[in-house]
Amino acid sequence: MGPLSSPLRLPVIDFSKENLRPGTSSWASTCKEVIQALEEYGCFEAVYDKVPLELHKTFFNLLEELYDLPLEIKRKNVSDIPYHGYVGNQPFTPSVYQGMGINNAATLEGTQDFTNAIWPNGNDDFCKTALHYSKLIAELEQMVMKMVFESYGVVQSHEDHQESITYLFRMMKYRVPEKDEDDVGVPIHTDKCFIAALHQNEVSGLELRTKDGQWIVFEPSSPSSFVVNAGDALMAWSNDRIHAPLHRVVMRGSKAKARYSVGIFSFHKGIIQVPEELVDEQHPLRFKPFNNFDLLRYYTTKEGQAQENTLKAYCGI
């Protein structure tokens, strides 16, 4: 791909404010910013200092050690859910990409299951750090979703929703492309989850497309910045109010080091359906009830891959 220049930037929302709690003026103003960003862009930059910079540094160092392991060890990260285990070094994946996943993340059980699969003799440093890290990112996702439910007037449904959420903690590496090698790390797609909250090392590469087709290159304004990205599940739940943006990762230019990125992806374990409160004359019902993981599985099929819009092909009305 050729060089890309874009003056556009994602909306920046500060989640590091003191007293950012429901009922406060700062909470109300942040709710408004969140909804505006998700409806217009489908994503935003969240400045979130609850994850200490030292924790970022420690965990990304551990990621380098993780990806230095032999391929046969990394392939022990398996899952029957697409994209939840090890992905990489396969004909259908970009050559510069590898990804691993902790299922049922933000829980000790889920983190231990991953750790024990990769290190049968244990790795307490990785387990403790990954658990701490994923819990803190999950708290950001939970705050965003609480704001979404509150903004749309369906507060009473939020607790049931949260009880039905499971997290995937995805850890990704994009190596430096070799000369004349394709620099695409992840091709254009939308996420199939509710929310993805992503953090990267100092190497950029994430690009997000606006509704009018322009590309925004994410350049974080702070070391504490995360990208919060809406997935197809949230787009459907909101009855098409929230936008799920197309995005990709491209290792442009002569980058001197690998790009590492981590993120929490929230998936609903039950049936997703549009709340009655979000259906009216201006917003007629646009999606049938569906299972979040079945949507993800459909996306991996030949039919799903051929669709211009996977969500609308799968459960649109």
C-alpha cells in the first residue's frame, strides 16, 4: 500500500477525570461525548490513566517473551470459537500477523487456563500481570456500556446485559515486513463484538474508516490512550444508531520494530435483541434476535466472507 496522510483525528474523550461517577455533571457530559462519537464515528480515543504506564511497559515486555516462544507452543492456545485462539503462520492470515487470546478474560480461571496451556509448569508473572491488565481494561468497557445504556434510557437492562458478557483478551503482534512483502497486518473488517478497547505500543498501524470513506490513522495523543471501537453486536443492539466502523492494520513505511497491541473484546453469551425502547417510527426494527458467537462463526464461512455487510446479511430485516 502507498503512503497515507490524513488530517482527521478520532474524538478524544477523557476518562481520567476525578469523580467520574453516575449522577455527576462530568458523567453526564462524558455520556454525551461517548454517544456522539459512537453514532458518528463508531469509535473514539479514550484517555484512561487507570492502567499505570508501568503496567503497560511490564505487560508489553511479557508479550515479547510470549511471542518468542516456539510456534508449536503458541499453537497450544486453542479455542472452538473463531479468532479466540492462536492465529498466524497460516495461508489465510497476513504473513506479518500473529494473535493469541485469553477466553473468559478478566477472571482468574480464564487467565490460568491460558497460562497453564502455554507454560505447563506455570508462569505467575504473566498470569498475574495479564489478569490485572485485562480487569482494568474491562472496567473501561463496562463504563462505556453503562453510559450507552443510560443515554438510550434503558438503564434497567444494563445489569442483565453485564451478567451476560464474556471477555476475550486478544494479544497481537505485527512484525516488520520484509522487503516487497505485503504490509497489511489485518485486512479491512468490522468487529463482531459489542465493544473493543485496544492499546498499542509506540508503533502505529491502526486505521479506521469514516462513514464518508475517509481513513483516520490512529496516533494516540497520550501514552494512556485506548481506542474504543463499536462492533456489529452493539450496532445491532442499538437498532442501527451506533456505527460499527471498518478498520484495518497496516505496517506502513520502514518501521524499526514490531507492533504489539492488546485489547478486550466483549461478547454476549445469550441472544441479542433490540430493546423495545429503541424501536419507534424514526427507527423501525432493523435486526432480528441473534447469537453473538453464531454471527462470528457466520463471518468465517465462505458465504459470510462474501457479504458486503455481514451483520445485515446475517440478521437484518
